[in-house]
Amino acid sequence: MHPTGHRLFPEIALIDRGGHHAKSVYDYVFRVAPRKVFCSKGYRGYEQNFIRRSQGANQRLFIIKVDSPKEAIHARLRQSEPGPGYIHLPSNPSAGVDLSYCNQLCSERMVIGYRHGRREPYFEKISDKARNESFDALVLNFGARQLVEMTTPVDIEATRAWLSSPASETVPASRPQPKLSLSNEDFEQRWERAKKASGWIHEIK
């Protein structure tokens, strides 16, 4: 819910397929296709293009190189003044942002390791018992935001006009509608245009 009272709708969703629930996640994202609900798998590493579609048979799986968004999140958490990049946390206890949530945001640290004989920075949990669910969820949000920016055109002026209009239970016709049934063909066409325009998204096969 937006502060103006307007209902907000998800544009895209990523579900982590890690752990022992992978089959359940795969079954779900294929069942709701062609809605923009995808599974994701995180791997250690830094890449400017930190999210890409899997080059395997499962085209509803996205690969995330997690250390890039994790470093960006840590940099934003260090910002003490509101402004671009500042992370706002609600003070309302009913929002679920409590001390446990904040501790999870700070549950990992950057360390230097060696891979193939080269020094390589990466993030690891501060302790084996530390919980990091909220940190992982924020990484998924960064990935989902990148996909939206690269594949979904947004009419800023129409959105501002909708948010400045009186809120109601029904969605006004002027509100930019989220496309929950985007076909695979339409998605691929937008993705190809985004790649050519940006020059940074990985090749999709």
C-alpha cells in the first residue's frame, strides 16, 4: 500500500530455489507461467551484469552473482543521511522490521579468499548461527529491480498522475496496469531490446 492509499501491485517476483525446496519452487513457477514469477539461484562472485537468465534448459531460472548486490547494499546501509541510495526502514512494529530483521541485514561481512590462485573478495556469514534471511531477500529485490528496469517500460508521468488522484478500492483505468500474463515471446522481445539498448545484460540463449 502506497502512503497515498493506492494499492501497489508486484511487477515481477523472484523465488530462491536454494535448499531442499528446489523442486517445489520449479513446479510453482512453471505452474503460474507465463506470469512474471521466476526462480533464482545465487552464486559467489562479482559481475557488473550480476543477474542473467540461465543458459540451461530451464528458462524460468535466473542466476545471480550475489557479491555485487551485497556490496551495494552494505554501501547503502552505511549512508547516514536520507537521499539517493539511502535505505529507509519503517518504524512501525507491525511492518516486521525489528531488531532481528536489522541484525540479519548485518549478518555478513566481506572477506578475502583465494580462487584459482588469485585473491577474491566475497561475503560470508559472521557466524554459522547467524540468520541472514532479510539480507538474502534484499539481494533478490535488487535482482528483481534490475529485471524490471531492463524489460518493463514505465510511464512516469502516468504513474505520478495516478498517485496524485483520489485513492479507491478499485484500480483506476488511468493506472499503468502490471502485466501479469506477459507471454514468453513478448518477454524475450523486450529482453533483446533491453540488451541492445544497455549493452550490459548477458547473452541469452
